[in-house]
Amino acid sequence: MQLSLRLKCLSVQPSRGLMDEKFIVLVQNALPGSQLTIRALHQCEDGHSWEAFGHYTADTTGTINVSEDPSIGGTYSGVEQMGLLWSFRPIPGSKSGLRMRKKNIQTPMEVTISVYQGHQTEGFADLVPLSGVAVERWYMAPGVRRIPVTEGGLTAALFLPSGPGPFPGLLDLWGGGGQLVEYRAALLASHGFASMAIDYLTAKITMETGKMVDNQYFETAYRVLQQHPQVCGSKIAMIGLSFGTSITLKMAVYSEVIKLSAAVCISGSHVQPVDGSVEEILRFFQKNGEKTRFSEKNEVIWRDLLLPIPTDPSLKVNVGRLQCPLLLVVGEDDQNWPSQESALDIKEMMARAGNSHLLTVLSYPNAGHLIEPPYTPHARSSTLKTVEIEEKVMCLWGGQTVEHSRAQEDAWKKMVVFLKENLYGGRNPTSFSHL
Amino acid sequence: MWSVTRPLLQECTLACYRLLSAMTQAVPPILSITPSRALVDEKFQVLVENLPPGCPVTLHSLHHSEDKDDWEAYGHYVSDHRGVVSVTEDLSFGGTYTGKEPMGLLWSMRPVPGSREGLRLRKINVCTPMLVNISVHSGHEDFRDRTPLASALAERWYMAPGVKRIDINKQGVQGTLFIPPGPGPFPTLLDMWGGGVGLLEYRSALLASRGYVSFSLDYLRSEHLSADVEFKYFETAFNIIRNHPQVIPDRVGILGISLGSTVAFNLTAYSTIIKVNVPRCIVCISSNHYHPPGTTLKAGFKILSKHFHKAHFDENNYMSWRSFGLDLIADPSNNVEVGRINCPMLLVNGCDDQNWPTVETAEEVARLLREGGKEHLLSRLAYPGAGHLIEPPFSPHFRATKFIILNSKKKVILLWGGHTKAHSDAQEDSWRKILSFLQLHLYHSPSVKAKL
């Protein structure tokens, strides 16, 4: 070695974390005042590569601490402890309309974090980093078990926390894209909830018979969960996003079988033909199809399909009859559903009925439709294939990345506290105040 | 630390148990471990929430080892007014550890009642984590009679993500190489264990997780014909590592424990092919410089075994080599001439070492270096109450374990020494200081050949 060697030490703590855990990225032993780029790289399951990077200047001790020091450029700026994850974007040259979603949640998301000399913005593949580490991000905590559920014709997956139980239960529903989406249920099980992710639009029974599931399908899911020996049958909640909200509100208010201890509705609406089946609700949306708008980039905007919020009570779930706490999560820049308008209407209806003490609304300016678990990248738009239309469309979800990412982090934290308080006790209101 | 009187405790336990029974028809307490996946030298926080306030509970850890033994630790706690028990913040009133001990559930582990005698816990497969189940039970003394209220699983890893494990079998040298993630090249360590245990990889895996290429050398398996041949084996091993593309050749150190430290002293003192600044530094844990000239390590062992009749046996019939060891090292012609060593050295010893006079050895090393005007090269750590087996932090302490005497079928129980709490504190403190010493000499110091 002829030159004076400065070995930069890069560390990420923890190197194996849950998807919603923060980490500390540290560079040590750099030349004080030197310019460095910290970059994260991830290759997702469908083969696309995503990157995020920040530009830093080492301090007088030769240290960069991402949780304390500002990034002055890159895919994020300012002091952003988790910027290397939430600001992920497809690498240059990738096709448009991508969305990062993990299908196999039994393996971790693998991210390589490296440090480069200077403030780099492109051509990372041709540069040799000074140092690099591998980081694992898990949806499942150790000991969480995944159990496929096919009982009663269900297409579902149950995630049980480790331990003897019994655990409060959770029914987890996603939106119009269908499929069995498991990651949120897996993560919630890692927080102590027996969570069942349910496919209700592309369920095996629908794919085989061509018929949409009826309301009994959800009641079956509830029963299966309730009767599980490790589930506390009297403490079951439901969480729905987008179209999943429509189902959640309907079941919470009208089902004779489903008795929820709490409901979480993200980016959705109460507008639907009351007592309609899944199929009838979808047809109701389709009827208003001509209200579809397009952005200047030709992205589909579907928020107007349910606007204006009807005054006809037969077209809205009667939330005045709700008997369990409800948490509504709203992105004010939601371009896919009129979640903000719906939330306002829900609030009014509940105030008139006298049960508004059950309602909590979390409303985030500049957040879009896809309010997901934290530190996953924001997709302002992406290609979507719904059960109603054959071809893929480019759907505008909305949201500005920074605010949307903050909304994801804040909403998730509050949602977990809400679920813990309503499902685990609430006898000690200060119990979870440290969260 | 305030004590909890027995009758009061029993009353509390009964009341809480009734309350908890009623609750568990509803929902149980929540036990969380943060982080749930960590390296073995990282701390975790164990928290129980949603208990009734003032409730006596026991936190219990359980590990099923690769040797199919069960190891456990437990602490007795009382929940606060919020119904919370925090192992990080609260006091344990009894169990396998007492007081404020965030990691007590790991370092105070011992074989469960009814286990075989003289067990030792070591991970052989370092590619998988050590799984520890932590549960919370109601009550204190009788906690075992009840099923747990809640439990969670912790993964403790020796290998960080991205660390590569490579089997080495080159030029007769055998061992396992661990390479950190990243472009490299890296500062490097030649890692040597003690006698009688075979190849142990876990410390090397952990060192690689901390940024060093680490080579765990298998040096006792083969039968070396002569001391020269054996010495060449070590020099060859050192060179193979030094010439590896992922290794920075002038940033190679040696780390050895017990017999491994003998090898470290020997190689560093006598090698002619190893030049200036190489090794860059050495770390000797439970230092041993007994190495009669012209003998192989195994032959040296044979000589040692001739002194076993002089061994001291304690009240449990555990065998200590310390006293005859002292006699042996009293003759300087039996020992490595450590005064010849020219590189920075860190000696780590337990003052209650019953296996070998390692503290006296360290004193002797200090004296010899002082005579040569090289005392500035030496750093020493000596821990009162610690024994011979100073391992990475939070691993359980073994005061005595089964040992098979090399070349014979004889099994004894060797006394290593140490008292659990003091020994565990020593493991935690020494590891941090070893890493800091290695960082200073292998990462931060400028290269000698730097351009001015």
C-alpha cells in the first residue's frame, strides 16, 4: 500500500430489522469535511432495481450519522433517518409505473447500503464503493407463523404471533387489485395480533366459478378466526384499504355475525349501495365510470366516481349505527378515492347520530391513496390491473413523496397504538404511551 | 434494592394470578424483544406490558442447544403502576441473576435442572441464529407450575447479513475464512482457539460481522511431525491470509485464546518471514506462553499431562492446572521469549483463572517488554472474578466443563474459574475493548508506507 489508507467504516444498526423499525446508518473514519454519497440498492422480487441516495459532508470527527446529519442532495434531503428506504425509486432506465410490493414475506427484503467518494448522482454501477453493508428488513418477527386458510372456501393466510396466546384477531383487506396481499398482516402479527389476510376479489372460488364472493365469505373468515384456539374471539378488529374500507364499514355496521372491537379504514369511502353484495357494489362504481378523468400524463383519476357524496341514505353505510371505535386514515391528495370528502361526511353522520366519540380521523395533506406500512417507497402512480377491467391502466394514486412518507410513518404508529388500546385492554391508558 | 417479603409476595401472586386468569380469557400481556434479530454482541430490550399493576412475574429464557441440551435463565420482577416490566430498567429480585441486568436472561443461562454435568454452550453452525425463547410467567418461586402468559422468540446471530463463509484447504492449511460484505479489501485477523475443542468458528464470524476478514485456523487436528513443520504450518497460514485478494497485507493481526495465545506469541516472536508491521498487532486472551522449545503443541500437551498428578482438585472434584502451571512457567526456558515481540499487544485475563496462571504470564510479559524498553507496546486488561474462558459478550459462563484429554480417552471436568456476574461483566467489557484496540491498530492507524 503506497498511499495513506483511510478505511471508512460503514455500519447499519440493526442490520436485521422489522420493516417498521428505524435503523442508524453511520460512517466513521472519513476525512473530516469530505463529501460522500450514501446509497441504498434493492432488487425486488420481479427483478427491478431500486435506489436511493443522499449527499453528505463528514464532520470534524470524520463521522456521518444519517439520523442526525442533513443530506444536501440526492433522492431525499435534510435530516432523514429512514430516507434511504422511503425515497427508493426505480433506477434510471426502468420502465414506468412500478410499485414495490413483497409477495414472499417469509424472506427478508435485502438492501445493500454503500458509501461512495464525492457527491454522485448517476452511474453508480460503474463506481467502486468505499464500503458496503447488507441489511435485512423483515415483515415477520422470529416465531411468527404463517398458516394458509382454505376452510369454508376461503383464500386467506393467517399470521400468528409467537407465544401461547390467545391473541386478539384482525381481518386484513386490501383493495381493487385483488390477490392475497400478506405483508401488512405479517407485520401486524409481529406486533401481537393474529392477523388474517383475505383475498376476496380473486379468491380461488371466484377464479374457478367466475362468481364473486358474497357477504357470507367475510362472515366465514370472521368465524374461522374467532374459533381458532389461539385467538381471543371477543377481540377482533378489521382493517381495510381502498375497496377494503367499503367491506369493513359494511360488515362493521350491518353484519349480524361480525362483531368488531375496532375498525381501521384507510383511503376509502362509506358510499355504496347499502346491503349490496361485492358484485353489486362494483357495478355501482362502474355505472359512474364516465366520471373518470385523466391527468396530463394520461393517468387514470377515479376519485370522482363516488362524488358528490350522496345524500340518499340508501347509498351510504349508516355509520351512525356503528358501535365500535373507528380510525379513518385519509390522504388529502388521494386521486383514486374521495377519502377526504367521505371522511367529512362520516364525521357529520356520526355527530348527528351521537356516536362521534368512536371516531378518530387522521388526515394528511399531500399524502396519496396508498398509505402503506412505513419506509416503503411512495408510488404517485403505477400500473394496475383491476378485476373490473381487462387491460392494465396507469392509475394516479396521488401524494408528494416526502409528505406521503411522513404520513405512512405517522399513520402506522397511531394505527398500532389504536389497535393495541382497543384489542389489548386500554385498562392502563398510559401503558402504550411510550410507543 | 428493596426486598419483597414472602407472605406479601404470595398474597400478591394469588391476587394477580386470579386477575390474570380472568384476563387471559380476555387478552394476555404482551412480551416484546427489541431488536428481535441481533448479533450476539448486541443488547436487546425485553418489555412486558398489559400486566396488572404490582404483579409478581418471572421472566424466563430458554434455549435448546445444538447438542440437544436445554439452557435457561430467569429473573423475578414486579410490574409497575402501568402494568409494565422492563428488564432494561427494573430490578430482578432473584433467579439466576439479580439487580438491573438488561442482558441477564442471556449471560446467566445455565443447563436446566437434571442436565448432564460439565456442559458448555458453543454454536457450531454459525450460519443459523441461536434461538432464545423468552416467556413471562405469573409468580416467583413457583413460576414453573404455570404455563407462560406470553412469550417471544429472539434470534441471536454470529453472522451479519452479507458475511461470506469459505472453507479453506490450501497448501495443507485448513480452516474457515469469513469475509465481511462490501468491496474490500479489509483488515484481517488470524483467529485461534484453545486446545481440545476442535475448530470453532463463531468468534471469527462475529469479527467478520464487525468488519474484519477473519480466519479461524484449524491447528490441532493434524499431527505435525516436528516443531519446525508445525511452525511452518502457522507461517503458511499467515501468508495465505496475507495474500488473499480481500485482505490488506499490512493490516493483519492475530487473536488467540489460551493455547491459541501461545501460538500467537510463538509466531510473532520467532517468525523470520513475517516482517515489519506484520502482524500489525496481537490480542491474547487468557495468555499462555508455555511452549518448550523444539516441541509441537501436542507434544507440549503430553509433557503437561505428565504433571496431572500434581493437579489440584477442588471440593467438586474439578481439576485445576493452575498450580502446576505456575511451576512450569517458573523456568523461563520452557516459555516463548515474548521479549522479542515488536508489535502492539493486548493481554486479556481473568484474575480467577483456575486453568492456567494467565495473570502471572501477563506480569512476566510486561516485565520482559519493560526490560527491552518496549512497555509502550503493551495494554493489559485483568478482571477480578473472571475465569479462563473469556468469550464474546452475553454468552453463559462456565466455571467448569467436561474436557477430553488429548491423545487419551480420559474425560475430566476442568475448572476454568470465574464467578458468573463478574465473568459476564468481563466478557462484555473486554469485547468492547478488544474491538476498540483492533479498530485503532487495524483500521485507523495510517499505513507505514504513506507518502508524506
